[in-house]
Amino acid sequence: MPYVNFKITREGATAEQKAALIKGVTQLLVDILGKNPQTTFVTIDEVDTDNWGIAGETVTVRRRDGR
């Protein structure tokens, strides 16, 4: 029973894009590992850029500053 969890910044991934990720990852697990899609779980957590840090700075600041 695979469980895959994506964490992405909340910056406008569409419902269609998220659905494509869920479908694609499920199919990848079927194709590569022979997993049953009926028992494969995929979740997507969207995190505000103020709550995600890289190298001591928030993503908000890094994006604002062009990094």
C-alpha cells in the first residue's frame, strides 16, 4: 500500500495539474513496482511561501529578491 506525499509551495498549481500528478505517480508505481492502483495513496500538501525556508530565508523573500 504505497503512500506518496508531495509538498509544494502554494503558488497556483491548478486542480488539473494536481490531478495529473496524482494520476501520473499512481501509474508510475503500477508500471515500475507493480503496485495496485486501488491501494495507492497520493497526497499533495501546499505550503505558503512564508512557511518554507531555504538557506535561512523564506521562499517569499528569495522569490522577491530574484533568487
